[in-house]
Amino acid sequence: MRKSILVFIDWFDPGFKAGGPIRSAVNFVRHLQHHYDVYVFTSDRDLGSSAPYDGVKTDTWIFYDGPAKVLYCSPGNLHWKYIREVINDINPDHIYLNSLFSKFFTIYPLLISRSVGWKSHVVLAPRGMLRKSALQYKSLKKKLYLRVFKWLSLHRHISFQATDDTEFNDIKKEFGDTVRVTQIPNFPAYVQAYPGSLPKKPGELSIIFVGRLHPIKNLHFLLERLRGLKGRALLTIVGSEENKAYVGQCRSLSASLPGNVRVKFEGEKPNHELPVIIAAHHVFCLPTQGENFGHAIFEGLSAGRPVIISDQTPWRELVAVKAGWDVSLTDSIGFERALQDMLDMEQVQYDEWSGAAWKYAHQFSTASDALSQYTLLFQ
């Protein structure tokens, strides 16, 4: 008899505004649904939306892309009693939480599991929320929450999943060396065939930025680095404008750039449209303050586009394989140099880097041992 996993996550496919966590959960479900009975409990609308998804049945289990089932919960049923009934009805072997601070999709499942004596094995994936760069926002509320979390000893009864060395160390630092932490990378998306290179003239460059317009994604840093470029550059920005003050700052910065640099704000786009959008640009840029995986970065590489990113992601030593650059955020000159190198590239060199970026993603995807590691976690 197959074991069951009940996944809790605030937003799930067809949502896309919450970014990477949704993609992590979708890849998780698609890889594990043929080995476990997988159930996903999520909300019936996207991040910040006041209306439910079109054409999606709510408050009932429906099949999702295979044998896995999803329950899109309406706001009226997001309460303790209903969530407890869902857990009791499924009676899962494992509960998998995809957030640290969510009221309905982490706190309630944890407290319900505690109230019944931890009948299910609970795994919590913090999704980068313990990074210093993430804890600096709404810091007082988060510190209080973590204090209560530890006072209730919740961390002593669950397992944590870290996706890289940084997250492993962050969990240990916050909850102590005795907590159970398993380090397993996120499932990568399937890498399609190489989409080909793009025409590339020296002195011309198209850049794509994909991410929430929030200080943690560091768009303002990228905009400042464009100021001194020698040549013509176009930056396309794709992402939800969740922080209005920050968006205003970035728009003002873009308006102050010299005439050889153009900036387009394209707003948010569904995940299924991103591969084509990314592939239409020469290079993917994301000077993020921290990613525990960076699905958009992986999509850039999968599209055969070199990336210029910060060193605060798992994607490192990229120059050595000609897949891009991972530059310290303290090295603004190094970031500008990487952009200028890309701008100056001619066709033959660009073709080489484009092919190398795709090869890097393809090799990562085929070499991933995530399935066997998750199988050990969910024994």
C-alpha cells in the first residue's frame, strides 16, 4: 500500500504571482505522485487576488495532472475546523508544509498535528524564509513568531527540509543543532530540447529580469549597473508589482538612465509564458539578495541564455562552464563588467555561451538524485 503525503501551500498552479514556491510545489507533485498518494491543500485564488481561479472547482478534491489530487479551498472554509477535518479524512502518513509563517497552511496544520499527538510525520520546508535577507522584512513580527514556535517546542517534533548549505545552516542557527534537517534540492523542471541561440551583434544586448518587484530581488541594483554601459541595451522587467513604493523607486531610476538604455515594465506573466519570453532575450539577470533555488534562474539556463546573478543562490562557479556569472553584491564593478562583456560579445562567442548555459541546466536536471532522497525522507 502506497504512503500518502498531504501538501499544504498558500498558492498552487494555476497561480503564479507567488513565484518560486509554486514552481517548487508543482515539480514536487509531478515527480512524487507516481510513488505516493499526493494531496495538495491550497487556496482558491492567486496571491493578492480577490477572485477565485476561473473554471476551478473549490472545496472538493479534484485530479491534477495525473493521480495527484488538489483541494482549492474557498476563503469561507479557511478555518481550524475545516483544516482539521481535511487532515482527519486523509489521515496522511506525511504532512509537507511549504512555508514558515503562513497562518492557515503552516501554523494551523502544525497545531492540529500537535493536538492529536503528531500522528503524521511533519516536514517543513522554509523556502528561504530563514535567510537573513528575508528576515529583515517585518522582522519584529517574525521574531515573535519564531519565539512562540520554539516555546511550543514545535521544532522538536518535526523534520525540516533544507534545499542547500545556506538553508541547512540557517535552520540549525535558528532552532539548534539537535533539530532534524535533511538537505535535498528542489526538483528541477524538465529541460526541453535546446531552443537555439539568438542573433547577437557586438554593442547590442537584450536583458530579461524575472522576479517579484520587491527589494529582496534587487532590481534597483541592476538598474544602477546599466547606467555606465557602452552600447545599446534593452531591459525587460517581468514580475508582480507587490511593493508599490519600491516599484516607484525603480521606475524613477529607469527614467534617469541614459538614452542608450531602454527599460520596459511588462508586469506579471503566467509561468507557462516565461520560457518563450526568456528565450527572446540574450541574457537573464537577477541580482537577488537570496534564493534557496531560483526557478527563474534555472529557466533562464534551460532556455540557453547565460545568466548574470548574485552569489546568493545555489548556482555558483558559472564562469568556469561559460553559463554566466555569479557576482558578489559588494562587487558592483564586477557586475557591470559582466554586463559589458555580454554586450560586447559577437555571434560565435555568444553561441558558445548559449549552448553552454543549456548544457549546464540539462546536466543538472539529468543528474538530480532528488527522487531517491525524497523517498528516504518519506519512508
